[in-house]
Amino acid sequence: TKDMNADIEKVVFSEEELKKRIAELGKEITEDYKDVKETIYCVGILKGAVVFYTDLVRNINLPVHFDFMIASSYGNGTESSGSVKILKDLDYDVEGKHLIIIEDIIDSGTTMNYLMKYFRERKPKSVKLCSLLSKPSRRTVDVNIDYCGYTVPDEFLVGYGLDYAEKYRNLPYIGVLKPEIYE
Ligand code: PRP
Ligand code: MN
Ligand code: MG
């Protein structure tokens, strides 16, 4: 069957729940940045962040510029490979600007730890991280999350941008994948 819902054991965050939480995050960011003068760049980390990104930016009531990076460390498995590949760099020179990095999940922290060093080398005026999900039980390197949607337990989540072998990103909710799908 092609019904992706049939591969989901349980729904963790419904569409409605996500909508509510993302509106809160957008409001918080709007409040925090309302007085800054320099350009604000919302940097989405593709591909996982794409769905969260588009919903979050529409809840930030300030002029922001879009930029994206493509970073990948997982390949097709369920465990991070440990090495981060940048497949697409920033388009803009962000020196002296404000960066809001938008990510779907911080798991081991490998990807964001690497990217944060990379961003800081570009000398932005500020850099903050907004991640929809955080899985602290899996952390191997420290990552400071300025805006976090939810802290989640160690379950394999898919949907709303999160994939298993590139599948399930377009599910409108976040759920736990049935173990028989990836075992
Ligand atoms: C996933 C996820 C985060 C990263 C988190 O990306 O979107 O970017 O892994 O894991 P970590 O904290 O252990 O580094 P992935 O490499 O699967 O690429 P994708 O976004 O294209 O799915
Ligand atoms: Mn990713
Ligand atoms: Mg992935």
C-alpha cells in the first residue's frame, strides 16, 4: 500500500498541535527581534527543516530575508554518519547581520555543532538557533537551542520534514515509525 499513515505507530504531534506551537515560537522571535536594525536572515537547513521553515517564517511579523543551506549527515540510515556534508552553502555574505538558524531536529548535535562553528566564522552580528525538536538523550556534542519547539524521547520520528530514507517528509504531522519498517 502507498498509504504512509499505515506505517505510523502513533501520532506524536498533530497538525493542530504543531500549528499552535509554531505560532508561539514566531511570536517569541518577533518580540525578541523587533528593535534590531541590521538585516535578519532566516537560514533553513534543508531538507529536513523545509516544512517547519515555511510555517515558522509566516509567523514572524518582521521583514526577514531567506537563505538556505543543504547539509546532510544521515544518508539513508537511522544513525548519524558523524561527518557533515555541505551540499549547498549560504547565498549571502552574512557578516554583521543577524542569523536565525531554522532546523527540524537536534539529535546527536553533530550537524548543528559543525554548522554553528561554520556560521560564527562568517562573523554575523548574532546567531540564534530555532529547532522544532530536540532529543537530548542522544546528544554527543553540546548545542545551545535558543528557541525549541519540543523536547522528545528517543523514538524514530518522521513527518513534517523528517524522513526515513527520504520518505514521509510530506506527512502533515509528526509520528513514530513502526519498527518493522526500518528493522
Ligand atoms: C537530520 C536532521 C538534522 C540532523 C540532526 O538531517 O534534519 O539536520 O539530521 O541530527 P544530528 O543532531 O545527529 O546531527 P539529515 O542529515 O538526515 O538530512 P535531511 O535534513 O536532508 O534529512
Ligand atoms: Mn537535516
Ligand atoms: Mg534525514
